Amino acid sequence: MKRFASIVLVFVFIQLFSACKVGRFIIYNFADIDDYKKFENRPLEASSTPYQFAIAENGIAPKSATIKGEKVSFEEFLADHKTVSFLIIRNDTIHYEKYMNGYELQSITTSFSMAKSITSLLIGCAIDDGLIQNVSEPITNYIPELKDNGFEKVTIEHLLQMTSGLKYNESYVNPFGDAATYYYGTNLRKALKKVKLDTEPGTEFKYTSGTTQLLGLVLERAIKTKNITQYLQEKIWTPLQMEYDASWSLDRKKEGLEKTFCCINARARDFAKIGRLMLNKGEWNGKQIVSKSWIDNSTKVDTTQGSSARYQYQWWLAGEDGAYMAQGILGQFVYVNPAKNLIIVRMGKKYGNTNWRGVFQSLSKLY
């Protein structure tokens, strides 16, 4: 009987402990590409007429790579660096597609911060729809309660460019820090009410996930009649003829808020379609999904008002050929090279000990 009571106490302790962010941090430990299984989510439905990339019969594909002076097959290089999927698409044709380390074509992986780039696209759609006036609007037009925290000068563009001046600790190893609160916490709206400013808006680039979550709250308030996942379904997932069902992770089940700084859960080929939309300046098979000007403004170099030359509107700028990319913490990438009409998708269990931007630039020279 005592043994049974002890087991019950341990079970109750685990249940209570797992309900708080510190407990979830300790139990789940560090982020993993299968984290979509741990969190509540809202579903995204596949298209009834999915778009399919053509597959090259004799595709131009990398054959080898050099690691510490030793030449190995490119597939071995990818596997050794904890890659689970890798696609190279040029002119709407798949030239290279590999799945490894226990993953396959239909395996779901979490986007992590690539979701930031998709959130940016949704902001562009909301402006096109007249739900948001423009990027110069102060965010207090949508989150008036932040006036008490001094956010009247913070604009939507400041959030997009990561120049809001938000006070936020991006540490992923501190169970008491902001990143743990946003990733493992169960009330993002409450957390967002407490945000403070660290620097004057528009003076300094500082990459913070909290900034994109604020952008998500602006988006939720702007669209009003539907949730963010429904808006993604309507504006992007259905129009881009996604091949598979997907989901967006939430902070909690009841009246949950999408984690717009991370956590869209999908397959590699469908992430590639986000790259195709960007490559085609917001157009999809003759229909303008988001305005061309939004794509241009999202990917141009702009160093005014504290903005970084390597980041713009939630997209990382990759330098050569006007390339840019969405990027996640464990080495999730959608790399777009307009000059080569090229898209590269890399998903990984870990980032791997390599410079992926350099790998993508090197691969671009093959085409």
C-alpha cells in the first residue's frame, strides 16, 4: 500500500511539475525537431489539388564534400551533420532530395524560427487585406495596454526589423529566462503584457523571439474574426497547394495563441513552397498571394534606423546574388537564391558543425 501511495505521489508531482514552464523545461530538456508532439496545436489542411515540383531525370546534384581534408560523399556529409532532409530545387524542378537519420518524405519536422519568416508573410497579407494600415503604425494601435509600458514609439516595422528595443533574454539554457517562458509557458498573452523596453526603438538591431511573438499578437488583434492558423490556411497554405497536413503549435489548448516566433510543423517539400512564393515575388501560378512590394521590402538591404544589413522583415539576408533565407535554431533553412532561381531546404536534428550559409552559397555555384 505504501508503495502504491508513493507511486501516486510521484505521478501527481510529475503532472504538477510538467504544468509549469520550469518543469516542462526540465522534463523536455532542450528543443527538438519532434517537439510538435509535446504541445497543443491547431491543424492546417493539405490542398485537394497539391502542387508537385517536377523531378529531374538527370538532376545537377552535389556528389562530394571535404571534411577536415578528407573527401566524402555529399550524402555522408549531410548525415554526419545531423541532417534529416535536404532538397535542391531549381526552375521548379527537384535536382536533389535526400532523407536520412530516421526521417523520410512524409516526416513532420518543426520549423523553429523559420516560422518568423512566415509570420512576416502574414503581416504582408494583412496589409494587403486592409486589416493593418502600414508598417509605420505604432503597435499600441493593436495592443493599447502596452502604452503603460512605454511602447507608443514602437512600430510594426520595428518588430519586423528586430529594432524594437525589447528587453528580452534569448538564452535557451536558462529555465527561468524569457525564452523558456515563451517556448514552454502556457500563457503568452500574459507574458506579453509584462514586456519592457531596453533601448530606444529604431536604434539597434537585437534578435529576440519575443519581438516576433509581439508581431503575432498584433496579427491576432488585426484579423479579429479568425485565429492565426486559420489566416495562414486561407492566405498561404491553401493557395500554395500544400501537399500535406500540418499544424502550428500553441501555448495552451483553451484559447491558445500561436507561437509565431517558432513552431510550424510540416514537411520539407511544403516548406520549399514558401521559398517558391518568395522567389516568384509573392505570386503563385498567376495569382498574387502577397504583394511584390512586400517581398522586395522583406529582402532588401536596409541599414537605416538601426536595421541590420543581414536581416530584414524576419528574413536573413545571405549576401551573394541577393540570396536570403528563413532559419531555425537546429539548422532549419529555406534558402532562396533569385539569381539562380534556386531553393534549398535543409532540416536537421541539430545544427551540425558546419557553416550552412557557406554550403548553400557553394552549392549555388553548381547551377
